[in-house]
Amino acid sequence: MRYEGNIYRPPSEAYSLLIQVTIGCSHNTCTFCTMFKDKKFRVRSIDDVLEDLEMARRAYPHVEKIFLCDGDALCLSNDKLMVILNRIREIFPECKRVAVYGTAQDINRKSECELKELLDGGIKMIYIGAESGSQKVLDAIHKDVTCEEQIEAVKKAERTGIRASVTFISGLAGVEGWEDHAVSTGKMITEMNASYVSLLTLMLDPAAPIMKDIESGKMTLLTPEQVVGETYLMIENAKPKRSCVFRSNHASNYISLRGNLPEDRERMLAQLKVAMENTGLLKDERFRML
């Protein structure tokens, strides 16, 4: 396969065929992220993408899942995406799911008819980095989106039948804003009613722009114990109306949580309470490597 630069995909796409549709991220201003800072965003030519699919077909006898990289392939028009999806359907008839990263803006720019077209074309999952339910935090990290836009995007995707997998980040508000971040994020999870929610814990590249705030003292990082407390408050406020798969078992997390909300809320809260009382249960910093 022909890849440009580092390639990133969600943990659940570990066994998916990765096809690079865009180079980098069309937004690329989030202060905590350096994933695509070394790339100038552009859309790959459709011919190159189709050639990669042909190469993959010759290399792999069976492909059940395909993930379209880079940062937000959903920014492409439906005309371009459908050419790719139709070719996938032709040469990978065994493929059960195509997934992409997408921003709230990407989703909201498309009509529900366009999203349904993508669903029929094979896109079953959109991964959305919501990061926080607090508008103060979103503004501080230069997410350039409102809480309302994020909520509407998830609801819109889910209405059309595309499952939304939404990611939030513990510790993103620092000591100064942890309570607002926790409560607001829990409430956003409630309102979104996404199919999947995952919670990561902040890990920083020294080159991340947010490091300037940390070095200047504007933002103070949470201790592992404080992260657990923040997570407790977040889950306490997360009360979706329908079952939502919740995971906080990423390599970055200090404690692993798996369950469904709201069904397993009390069990996960009890698990967090035990960890707060016995900090020896928290993952050692040396093992939080990505």
C-alpha cells in the first residue's frame, strides 16, 4: 500500500484495511493534537485511491472492514466518496463495514439524504472526536465548533442509521476546569445518545501547542487520582436514554472501564470509587505508552 506520513486509525479498526483518501486533517488546529501537524491537507486523487484498492485486493484474500484515512475523509463530497464506496463494493463483496473519521462540521454540511446514501454505500460508522462537552474547553483547544453543533451531528448520523463513535478526553481542562469539563461532558453524552462513547486520557507530545499553556502555568495537569475523580463525575452525569457502549480501556487510561450506559453506570462508578481509595490499582505512568 502507498501511505504518506504516519497513519492513524481508531483502536477498533486494528484489523481493518486502511485506505488513505485524504492527506492530513482539514481542521488541524486543535492545540492538544500533533497527529497531522507535519502534513499539509489535501485530497488524494480518486484514481490513486482506486489503484490502492486494486493493490489491496491482490494482496488480501479476505477483507471484512475498511477504514478511510486520514483525519476526516468525510469532508469529501458525496460524489467523490460514492466513487470510492462503489468500487469497494465491487471488488470487496465480503466487506461488511466501511468507517471514517469525521467532524461535526462534516456531518452537518451533509443532508440526511446524503448520509443515507453513504450508509447504503457501506459507511456504517463515523468516529467523532468531540473531546469535551464544555464550550470553554472547546474554545480553549481551538476546536472551532459549538456543543450544539456536536450534539446535532451525532443525532443526525444516528437518525440516518450510521453509528456514531464519539471520543472524549479526560484531563483536557486541567485542574482549572475539570469540574465543568466532567459535568458538561456527562450531559453531552446524555444528549447525544451515540451508539458508542470512548474516553481517553490526555497524553501530550512536547510539540503540542497546548504545552505553552502548561509551561506558562495557565493550565495545570491533573494527577492520576484527579483524573479518576473527574471520570467519576463524568459518568455520574452521563444518562443516555438508550443503551450506549462505553469504553475507557485505551492505553492512555489509568483504569480500564467497560460497560454500557446507563445499565452499568453504578458498577463502573463503584470500580472508580475503589480505585480512588486504592491508588495502587492505577496504571503506572510507564505503561501509558501509545
